[in-house]
Amino acid sequence: MGKWLTMSDAVATLSVSQRTIQRRIKTGKLETKLDANGHKLIFLSNDKLSTLVGDNDRQIEIDKLRAEIASLKAQLEEKDTMISVLQERLAVADQQLERQQILSLNQQRLLEQANEPFWRRWLKRKALPAPGEAGVVDAEMASEEERTTHS
């Protein structure tokens, strides 16, 4: 059992566009006939009506899901952009930290040098010969050894 509807009534009943109804006619999902005035009538059986309305509900759900996917993609792109910006900032901050650490070490060395007695700084600047090399230190040690052995 079912009923014959005009195109506008079928659009309203199924809550779809006229183009959708035309596609369903073309694919054989809907049956048509001409009335006495030559207008196209669409037959909606109770079985087909529930199936077509179900198709419409599924299409609405699909459209909602597609919209949600598009929204999520946009959010993902925004987050990817934010991550890139934050990674660049982190790299700059790491470079600044490294420079600060180098400056801090240099300042610490300068403070240590400033707190050293003058004579120690002066001796560090003078190049002392390495042990075993001929030089003032070895000569002094040799003369001191001679004194201890002769006495």
C-alpha cells in the first residue's frame, strides 16, 4: 500500500532535495507516472517510504560526520602550527640558555682569578719549565741537593 505524490509533496515528505528524488527515480528506487494533466507523480509505498526516510537519516548522519571530520582536521592543522612555533621558540631558548651558561662559567672563572693572590696569578703567567728540563728550578734543586749531601 502507498500513495502517489507530486514532486513538491515527495520533497516535503522525504525531506530531501528535488535533485535527490530525480536521482532516486533514475536509479529505480522510486516509481513514477504522469497524471491526467501531464504532471509527474511519484509513488511512495509504505515500505519504500521507511527505507527512503532511513536513507535520508543516514545521509544526514554522514553529512554530520563529514563536517566533524573537517572540523577536527582544521583543529589538527592549528595544533601542528602551534607545535612548530613552540619548537622554534624552544630552539631559540636552548641557544640563549647555552650562551648564558657560557657567560656564567666565564664570570665564575674571572671571579676565581680575582680572588687569587697576586703572586699566584703572576706565577701562572710565567712559564715554568717542565720537570726534567734544564732551567732555573732544576738548577736550584740541584744546588740544594749538593748542600744537603755535603753537610
